[in-house]
Amino acid sequence: MSEIKGWCPGAYTPMRSGDGLIVRVRPKMGRISRDQALGLCAAARGLGSGVIDLTNRANLQLRGVPDAGHQPLLGQLLDLGLLDPDPETEQRRNVMITPFCEPGDLSTRIAEELVHRLQALPPLPAKFGFAIDCGDAPVLARDPADIRFERASDGALLIRADGADWGRFVAPDDAVDAAIMLAYWFAQNRTAEARRMRALADRLPDVWQQEMSAPPAPPAAPGPRADGFLLGVAFGSMTEAALRGLLDQTGAQEIVLTPWRMMLLPGVTEARRPGFVTAPGGRLLATHACPGAPGCASATVQTRALAMALAARTNGSLHVSGCAKGCALPRTADVTLVGRDGAFDLVRAGASWDEPARRGLSPDDLMTGRETL
């Protein structure tokens, strides 16, 4: 297995990290059944480190897979119905759908058609993706995608290029055709530097800028909902034992993934398990940390134990990053700690790659409060 870096890991194209291979699983329509979830737990336990991550594209990742375990894992994912047998189709299936869709609604119909027609798309960068978000107010507007299906304030359907304030009116039956057309426009205009739609948004033809989308919905919060229970996952990472315990305790028959480090359990009215966030306002959902050392070869510091300890002492958002790449939160936070040569740099109101206010802080400086955050 050669080392693959520089893009999001897939199932057929895993990424190597300090604890082994990272294998991404893209559940169809963002949903996994109870049996699929239990099968995934068994695969993580038998062929990986037992750690399962949620991603900001509403996917799952299995960590710590040894080289020799990769092919057996692919076989198990195929048996579970969590992998397309064609690697090219699997790679193209970067389709994120609102977790609050219902069977047969517009978001579901568009997603099913788009997945069925993936081969009609032009060659696109591996991270290029679609967000299908056709509820009354967009819930995925803050999440990564290049082409977005949304509604205008009057309920009309729009296709909006990421980075543009305005979208194009489309009839529901023509929506996927129009999205494929926009993908071809991107493919014809992309450059080595402009590899995402946002970089080309200021060059869009006028036909793609007709109306604004409805204002985004407020961010979802953990707790009971009419359609189930929305449950936060600390740092977006859980053990397979924790997931099995959650399924046993709640009796959940399905898991709906979100890009917000949360899972929706349809039909569940109560969930209380260690490591999960069950009520609004929990500090852990405002705290971000990558696996850090030794799980990531790029990191020189441990991250999550420090983030857990500092969460209650930090006002606003906190990001503890093992290195300057900032994988856990590729945007600004109120407080960002960046690992460098075994110590931390402190960035205020910035991202991991921004100029720090302080350098070379030890974990003890931070844990004991000698450095005010």
C-alpha cells in the first residue's frame, strides 16, 4: 500500500496516518441501518483500531487499519452495502443530503437521481461535492460543497454555485440536468490553482445568478426532535464499543449522519450515554481537536486530553490542532492552539495557519492556567 496524501481518504484510496490507514465510508443517502452499524462496529474492531470518526461531509471513517486489513475490510463493506463495487463511482459519490429529509421528498428524489447519474459528470477534483438541501431553509449552507440545491424564500428551487450569493431557478425535473451542466462549466474553467467552485464564483455567467436562497436555518442543537433524537459526538470520534452501547441503550434502528459531529436517531426519544452530547450548550461541541500524536504522523503533541481539560475554561470556540494544517477545524476559532515541536502556539480569533500571539507554550502552561486563554 503506497502512501496517499493530499485529498480526502476514500474506501478504495485510504490515507495513511500515524495509527495506520484511514478508510472513509460514504453511506448511501447519509443513512445506515442498525445491522449496517453493527457490522461496521465489527469491522472497526476486527480490522482497525476500533475508532470510528464522523466527517464534515456526513461520512464515517475507520482508523488504524493495517495494510493487510485493507482488502478484507473492502470485502466487509461490500457485504454490508456500504461500498459501491465500482471504484470510480464510489469516488464520485460526494453527495451530501440534508439529514432532515423524508422518504419521497424533493431532496430525496434529487439525491437518488444524482447518484444514479454520477457517470454523466465530467472528471472533477476528488473533493468536489454536492449538497442537496431542499427544505424550507438551508441547513447545509455552512458545510463544504461545490454545487448546492436549495430553495428561495418563495419556495422555488435553486441551484447555487458555492461562493455565489445568487442561484439559478430550475424546475425539479430539470435540477440534476442543470447541476451536471454547472459541473461541466466548472470543469472547463478550473485551473491548477482554482480546484473548487468557490474560487470561480466571481466568473459565473449571469444565468447562474438569478435569485438568493432562503436565509439559512439556525444551527441544529442536540436533544429530542419531532423526528428523533439528535446526538452530539465529542470531537466527532467514538469507539465501536460506544456506538454498540448507544444502539443497545436506545434501540435505534437507523442512524442518520450529519456534517456537524452529530447523529440523528429516528424514532428515539431519549439517549444518555458517556462520550455523547445530549443537550444544547455543551462545551464539547464548541471544542475541536484532531487525533494528534501519536495517531497522526504530522502531529508532535497530544490534543484531545488537553482540549477536554480546557473546554470548560474557554469562552467561545476552542480548536486544539496537532499541526498547522488544522484538519479538525479549517477555519477560525476564538482560541486556537497549534502544535509545533512538542509545544503549542496560541492564535486568538484565527485559524491554525495564522500568526500566533504566543509561541512555545507547554501543556503545563495551559493546564495550570499560567497562560490565560
